[in-house]
Amino acid sequence: MKNLVIIIGTILLGTILFDMMVGDGTESLKNAAATAMRYHISQYAVQGMS
């Protein structure tokens, strides 16, 4: 149980640090990844319909 708490804490800390480094700007890595993910999800949806 202690290991699980440590792992979850490490993941949360990594997420917070990543969010601090990347930010919410229009040219940030976070925004670019979200745009790419939305594009690919829409492409999968189009392929699923045909």
C-alpha cells in the first residue's frame, strides 16, 4: 500500500511539473499534442463510419 501511495504521488508530481513547464500557450507542447490527438480521433471516427 505504501508503494502505491509513492507511485501515485510521483505521477502527480510529474504531471504538475510537466504542466508547469509546458503551460497553456497556443504554441505549447500541450496544445500541439491536444490538436494532434483531436485530429487523429476525428480521422478514426471518419474511418469507422466508412
